[in-house]
Amino acid sequence: MAHLLGAESLHLEFPTRVIFDDVTIGINEGDRIGIVGRNGDGKSTLLRMLAGRLEPDRGRVTRRNGVTLAVLDQSDTLDDTLTVGQTIVGDIDEHVWAGDPIVRDVIAGLASDISWDARVSDLSGGQRRRIALAQLLIGDHDIIFLDEPTNHLDVEGISWLAGHLKRRWSANAGGLVVVTHDRWFLDEICTATWEVHDRLIEPFEGGYAAYILQRVERDQMAATMEGKRQNLMKKELAWLRRGAPARTAKPKFRIDAANALIADEPPVRNSISLASMAMQRLGKDVVDLENVSVVYEGNGSGTTPEKRVLHDVTWRIAPGERTGVLGVNGAGKSTLLSLVAGSLQPTTGTVKRGKTIRVATLTQQLFELDDILNDRVSEVIGRQRSSYVSGGKEMTPTQLLERVGFTSAQLSTPVKDLSGGQKRRLQLLLILLSEPNVLILDEPTNDLDTDMLAAIEDLLDTYPGTLLVVSHDRYLLERVTDNQYAVIEGGFIHLPRGVDQYLEVRALQQRTGSRGSTSSPTESQAGQSGGTGSTGSASGSGSAAPSKPKLSGADLRNAQKELASVNRRLEKYGTQVASIHEKMATHDASDYSGLGALSAELDTVQSTLSDLELRWLELSELLA
């Protein structure tokens, strides 16, 4: 493979610490490299050095003659005075870019729902991010550097971007270097992974899953060697603790040997784990949403029209349920969770709440920290309680903070001086210490690196209450939730096959001419869609402005009959799914063959249910 770019003996030092020391790496044709590491260890800094935007203190970065590169920064660098079209294609003639399949693919994938003549200054943060990404991807570059490209993209946008990057070059052409915390994205596109830590870059083969496997093997080998060294240290230190006659000048070489062992001790990485906190008792009733609709009224003048967000949604949330919620930006996910939390009342329908539930929400903002910004981290935790019980052990506030990744030095840091990821961890810890039995997480992965995400997921694994998660991070959703649902054009739809089925449903909507796939938060989400509650029963459908049916005569009557039949079958199979879940919950755990039979039956029923839901969508669209 031809060499594209090389970095030799890189050394970079900031006033407070050394970032890289004697690092040598290279990028070849066909490389698809993902960069991972803890926040603050230098991932974005490395990208800037390789792209020539930051000069190292020592060492050099060289590029092959003629190699072109492009960089997507985390910061927004768009010109607010330009239109969307001017920003993406610049001065390129329309017949030129319109005839380029790559340009058409990029525009369709990232900017199809944004007006070509809209001013950049009028765009939302997510739209600006997509326009910046489109501007970069229409170019013909040998190397592309992407810093957190999935920020502000929904599941569909992330899936499209992965597909585009996979087919952009042939297998042995081009180079891609990406910094992201989206582990599904890393697995999907990367052939190599670089871990940035402790002033160096450690290469691994493959994507995220392969990297984790190799890292575990490396850590196991290091632990074995460390165990042997610890035994030697214990022997030496035990000898040093003997009586004074033994500590003479004669065996000084042994003292020197023990000190050498201690001096050679590698720095210990943060051990991030936290067992579940005690929580309030959760009864058999949690929250039931019955035929709920939410309509935001217009201002009457027509400038702000009425907006229907949810329509006839039924959702019965069970104790211990772990559910992920999908949907495009502005679909109504946060509105739905506000109904569950009790901070919003429905326009129509009822919300029944259990008497013992205690709901806590991890929001996308950090409002919970506003009143404590000037307080030190240890004081914030310490003023609530003098000790906590975690994993059956009593812990001080300081010990608890250290177990969620705070170093000793950070404990005395004011909250306002923490990084985004540190504030996020503190926010989650404070919520857990309030002992909720229903936990709602709204985009919990913001500002967290892959190591911290794994730690948070481990923490959520042990959470015994009801867990509801809204996230565009499909790895997180599939990791910590058992069921996935989608808010699609006002309806609430069960997804037995998870994110893959959601993408299929959205693709079907696009093919059948349903409303835009990436609606912005300001657009009306009124439309027609089905919804299924946790029992699998289909809720009603409707539209704020019904259009003329696409069928007539006998075809219309047949479609109406089939839709009624599908509705009945959905209820039937939904009841079967609930029944099988109950049987599995009460079945003898040691009867593996019996559980296997129930599991196979469940797969069959859910597959049938999935097919029926897709057919329901097709018929609903025809009858819209």
C-alpha cells in the first residue's frame, strides 16, 4: 500500500503537561483509522497535528507529494452570510455538481430537508453540522480527518455517513482518520484503531470490538506481569521491615532493588465502577399512557401554526422495563418522556402513575449543576450524606467520586472548572444518589469518551429500576435496553428487531412518499402513523390534515378490510408476546430446554409481529 502521510518523533508539550512524547505513526492508502482514548488525552490535538493545523514542539509530519486532505473540526467555522447552497457547492456550476453522483448522494443524505436558499445564520446547531459535513464530503480528497462527525446526527444520518465512507473509495485507496465516541460507527467503518493514552499512541487491528478484545488480552498479560512484580515487592518490603540489625550497609543493594521496583510502578488508570445505589420501592404499577395526544396550539395569527406532536399513543411501562426510544430530531421523543416524568400534561388521553414511583431525568443540559457551580466537587457530594453503601460496602463521598473516575486532584476543583465529560458524570451521580426507581436518560452519551461510556453502561447494567433511554447511539441502546420503540410522525411503534428495523421503517416511509426523514425541530410532526404500546396493541391513527385516499372502489374496501384484520392480528400477537414474557419470568431457571423452547416461540411471534407492523404502515399510507 502506498504511503500517504507520516509523523516522526512527535513531541508536544503544553504549559501544564506533556501531551505526546516521541510518537511515530503513518497513514497508508486504504487505512480507515478510528482514534479512541480518554477525554483530554490528546485525540483532537493529534488530528490537528497530522492535518498540519498544529506544529509539534519536536518531530515532523510529512505528506506524499500531491496528497490532498480535508478536516472536519468540532468547532463551527461556517460563514453566516452565505446560503446553504453557496456553502456546500461554492462557485461550482450547477450542471457540474448536479452531474456528480457523489455530490448528489451527499446532498440527499445530509441536506435534503434543508432549504437550498436558507441562510446559514438561520440554521440550528444540528443543521449547521450537517452542512459543514456535506461541504467537506463533496470534495475529492486523498485523506479525510473527522473530529466527532456523528455529533448532532440521528441514527439514520449516522447510518448514511457510515455507508458513504465505506463506498467512497476502493478498498486500497484513500485514507480516513476519525475521532468519535460512537462505537457502532467505529466498528462499521474502521480497519484499525489507535488508542491515545499516557503520551503515546498504541495501534490495534480492526474496529472497536477487535480493539476491546486486544486490549483485554494486553491488560491480562500486564496484570500477570504486575502480579509477579507485586510479589517481589512484597518480599522486598517485608525484608526491609525486619529489625534494625538487618538494615545495615551490607545489604544496601537489596534496599536499592526494592526502591527500583517501586519507582518502576506504572501509573494506575482510573478504576471506574459503581454498584447500584439503594432505591425507593417500586410497585407493580409504573406509568400507563392511554390514547395520549399532545398538540401545541398556534398563536392564532398563522405565523406559528398548530403543531401535533403525539397522536393516540398507548404505552404501559412495566416495573424493571428497559426501553430505548428512537426517532428523528423533533419527532416528539422528549415530549413523550415529559409525559412519563409528569412535567407535561397530555392534550387528550390519560396518564396513570403508580403511587410509589420516583422519576429522575438526566437531561441534555446541565441545569442541575447551576446552583453548585462555585462549590468544590467533594463538598457537593459530602453535604448530602456522610457515607454511602455501594456494592454492599460503606464508602465515603471521596471514595465514591474516585470510583466514577474523579482523581484526587479533581475532588477539590470547583464544579464550574470541570470538563464537559466530568460535569456529565457528576450530574449522573447526583441523580443516582437521589434514589429514583424510574430513570430517564435523554442523550446520556454527550461529552463522554469510550472508556467512560463503557463504565456508565456497566453502572446501568446493575440499575434495578425502570430505565428509559433516548439516544442516537445505537451501541448504547442495544447494550443497556431490552426493547426499542420509535416515535414516528406522532405514533409510537414497537421495534422487535431494534435499530435495524427502525431504519427499514424509515426507508419504507421515504419510498412511499411519507413526510421527510430528517425533519427539523421547527417543522410540524403532524402525520399519520401507528403506535403500539408495551402490550403490542395498535393504537388509532389520524392526521392533522388528511389527504385524499390513494385508492378507490373495490381496492379501497379491500385495503380497509385488510387493515382491520392486521389490527386484530397485531393485538393477538402482542398479547402472545406478553404471555411468553410472563412464562419466561416465572419459568424454572434451571430448565434450559424449556427456556429455549419459549425463546424460540418468542422469536417466531416477534418476527410475525414485525411483518404485520410493516404491512400496517404500508396500508396506512395507502389509506392516508
